[in-house]
Amino acid sequence: MSVMFDPQSYPYPSRRNVVYAKNGMVATSQPLAAQAGLDILKAGGNAIDAAIATATALTVLEPTSNGIGSDAFALVWTKGKLHGLNGSGRAPMSLTMEAVKAKGYEQELPPYGVIPVTVPGAPGAWAELAKMYGNLPLAASLAPAIRYAEEGYPVTPTLAKYWKAAYDRFKTEWTDDVYQPWFDTFAPKGRAPRVGEVWRSQGHADTLRSIAESNGESFYRGELADQIHAFFDKHGGYLTKEDLACYRPEWVEPISIDYRGYRVWEIPPNGQGLVALEALNIVKGFEFYHKDTVDTYHKQIEAMKLAFVDGMKYVTEPSDMSVSVEQLLSDEYATERRKEIGEQALTPEPGTPPRGGTVYLATADGDGNMVSFIQSNYMGFGSGVVVPGTGIAMQNRGHNFSLDPNHDNALKPGKRTYHTIIPGFLTKNDQPIGPFGVMGGFMQPQGHMQVMMNTIDFGLNPQAALDAPRWQWTNGKQVQVEPTFPVDIAQALVRRGHKIQVVLDEGAFGRGQIIWRDPTTGVLAGGTEPRTDGQVAAW
């Protein structure tokens, strides 16, 4: 393999080994979704078709994290080149800062209800991927998702846990009529589905079939668009069928940095992939000889802090950024930020560059095509708004907009906000190594950094790179760690000024997938997330 690791070494507790295959591979957080993608590969589809099948199946099989009303991003390796697809939606044209403040919101948009809903981009992304690079028609790739929605499937332990947590919270918080369709769709028995209980949704099936038969047109310029418009109009929302009709996903040039001879790729802003790249750019000026030392973790955390505050200040719609991606990712700027890292934890401030709730999946086929794909409603079920009878749970990405008119990410009609979901990809010497990703809100760039360092600096195989204990910076000097995080290192970090909190919920630390490909033999090596019901399906 191009990535050097010991395939027999599993230094962290794991019930999983690396999965090897040659003809195709799908890695994601739900076994049935992984199998759906694999079935498409076996039916003559390529990695792109498999990604679409897996992604659409996940809208049914993991509704606690994503849905038909999601956004999506993809990095696609095909025909010797890496392509980026931005499938994030824009703010409705009537959603102005003045309108939001007139509703009484002065500091931020609300997280739930009709106000924070932006145009969903995922259905458009599925259709665009199928049109540009798929072997199969969109309808073929959506067939497994439609089948699961109609016939039902048994709910898994992880899914049941998050479903119940959401229901228990929403039943007391969501009392307005606008939320009733959510309860009708996701809690038809007056409670969340239990482990092993079969859940089905004819509304999901009907909507996915409409999208499949129209190649996505019905969602943006047809019957589904009319239903969305009518519901938002009834409840005083801002999203209209005109907003939907104007939507198109955008092909973009991926951004990257060189990291110790490898090239790490991310989607450009409005996504937060830049944060992961800036953090790696900062730490590459240090030498790391051992993974589990206080110095390693301290420098990782400090670099991530510096990159994150830059991202929160500058990342938004590219045309509204006050500094460029090139400035933020320059070696000169990384050197200046690196100088701020000392022996003690810092409280980070944004620098001044020189002027000038989510699901993740990875797929690969036997012909060398590979896809890194991510989609999300945000904050679990999203806005809580479900269009009656359709299964369409609308996202709430508008919550990330700033109501400060001087902020780069200030709310504007038709604008795309700072986005948390980011797919990753790794290459070396212009050859693809493969897709990777760690879903989980603001954990994502932190997960990307940790997985890349586990792989490149410390030589861990794809499963061990995901098994390793994770940390997450939250704000100031606050750092969360998993229960499996080394106690002696946590204590040493406290002595360096970090405020360490042990968090028992493994879901807080993201869920990742990796597929690496050997360019000489074509052999695929996959790892999946031990913190969820993940699976690598292969043949």
C-alpha cells in the first residue's frame, strides 16, 4: 500500500479488522446502507452510483442524522482527476436580516422551525452525480432506498438511542402545529421506534420515487416543490418554490495542502474543510515521534484552536470572504500561527492573514473510481419541519448565519452559510489513495486532522486510525476527551492549562470511514467507525 501501516497492529480496543477487497467497497454508518451500495456495484454500477444508492438509503435508514431535505458535498475521483461537488443550499430570497430581527431574534437565527430552513441541496446533488459520472440511471440507484422505506427495516441500537433522545426532547419543546408532521412521520406510535422494531415510511418511498422518475426535477420544479411551498406559506416561512426552482449544485475545484509528501484534499468554502487543512499546515512544522504523548496532543489541540477561530471568522460564501483561501493556507501564515503555540494552553483569537446531527460514506469500485460523500440535516433531525405526507425533513443550516452585518458570514438572501459537513480525500504523487471522512458537526475538521495524523505521522492502518481515542476542542481552553483517552496524558494536559472534560457519549466525537487503494494492485483496504453501527461492505 502507498500508506505504510502494520495490518496486524490494533493498539486500541476494536472488534474489527481492516477489510480488504478488489472489486468494490462501501463504508458507512449503517450496514444495510453499505449493502445497498454494494448491491449497486454488483449490478453494474460504479462508485458514483454506489454513493448515490448509499446516500439515499441513509435518508431512510438513519433519519436521525440526515434526510431528503439535507445538503450534501462530494469529492469524486474519476478519469484521473478529483472533482468537487457543492450541494449546499442558499438562503431564501425573502430571508433578510431585517425580517429575522423583526421576529425578535437579535443574536442568532433560531435552530428550529421555518426560519432557519435553507434550500435543500442533496436531491440535486444525487441527480447531478448520476448525470455526470454514473453508469446507471438515477432510478436504479434510488431503488434500494425506496424498498427500505416501503418494506421497512429493523432499527439498530445506535439509531434507537438517538431517535429516543430526540423524541424525548422534542415532545416538550415542540408544541407548535408546524412540528406535528414530524411526530406523525417519525413517532407514529407516540414514541420513538425501539431496537429491532421495524420502521417504514410510505411518504419517504413516494418522494424518493418521484425524485427518481423525474431525475430530481419534481423536488425543485414540480409537484414536490409545490407541496414544500404550500406548507411554508401556510406557516409563515420564507422558502418558496421560486427559491427551489433557482437551485443548482455547483462543481468546484477542491482545495489541498501538502502534508509530509501526501496531498490532503477538501471542498473549498463555504465548507469548513479549510479548517482541517490550516491545522495540518500548522502542525507540519513540528516533528512528532510518538502518538500518545502530551506534547503531541497539546500541539494538535493548539493548532486546531487557531485554525478553528480563523474558520469561524472568515469562512462563508467565497464571494463574501474578506481573505482568500490561498492566504489562509499559505505556508507563511502557518508559520506565523505556529509561533503562537507555546507550552501552555492559549485562548485563541483569529489571525490576520497577509492580504493579497450528519452521515458520511466512502465508495470505491474495481475501475479506480472513488467517492467521498457527506450529507446532513444539521443538529440531528434538522429544523423539525417535515412536509406532510412526504417524509421530507427540512434542514436548518440557516442557524449558522451571523446576524452581525459586519461578519463575513452575515445573513443575506441567496447566500450559502458556513457549512460544517466536509468530505476528505488523500492522494500521493498525483495518484489517488482514497476517501476519508469523520461526520459530526464542528468535530469534523478535528476528526479529519486526527485521522490524517494517525495515518501519515503514526502509520496506523485505516481501522486503527478510526479506533484511536479522540479529543474535541469546544471553546477557549475547553477540551472534551473520550473515556478511553489516556488518563496520564489528560492529567498532563491539565497541567498545561487545558480544561479537560471526559464525555461519555461517544457520538460527540464523530463517526468516520476510510477506504485506501493500492495504485499498483488495485487492492482496497477499508476501516469503519467503532462508535456506531458502521460496516465495510466489499466484494
